[in-house]
Amino acid sequence: MRATAVLALVTFLLTTGPVMAQPAPAAADAWRALAAAIEPGAFVSVRTKDGTRVRGTLVQQVDGGIVMKPKTRLPSPLRTVAYTDIEEIERAKPGMTAGVKVALGAGIAAGALLLVSAILVALIAD
């Protein structure tokens, strides 16, 4: 009875050890397949396992990861993200930067002020 329990325990440990080591390559292969489906030039958002998020243009897929041109306020060099470091890849829309939003708001405010001033001048002239 005791020998059977030891044999069962040894068999369990030997068969589950390699299975536990396989998810990392399988995950990397899944990210490789997903990245291959996205055409170069697409705007993507990549979240890594350490929590950082990189948004930018997908330049190419290489054997170890993907090469991206990050969209940043200041020009930055190409960045390679390894498939084993990827937590999430998704397509994204570029969107407006903070500077464009401020300029748009200032333009709307100036236009509204000009319209109110023109209405007041028209009322006073009558």
C-alpha cells in the first residue's frame, strides 16, 4: 500500500512538472500568431507583464517580438517588445494629443466670444 502511494506520488510529480513549464512558450506562440495577423503600419496598444503600456505604430514582427514606433510627445527610437513580455495587444485609434485639445478649446472659446461681441454690437447699433 505504501509503495503504491509513493509510486503514485512520483508519477504525479514527474508528469506534472513539464506541463507546468509549457505555458510561457505557448503564450509567446499565441502572441506571435496574433501579431502576424496585424498588418505593419497599424496603430496598436501593447501592455507588458510589468504593467507598462506602449502605444504606437507596429513596424514589423521579428522572431523574438514586435518592433514598434512609440507615439510620444518627443521623438523616441524604435522599441522591440518580446513576445514573452506581452500581456495584451489591441488595435487602438491614435486620438488627439493634449495640445490639439487645448488649441481646439481655445478656438471654440474665441469663436463664441466673437459671436457674442458681434451680437452686442448689432443690438447697440439699432
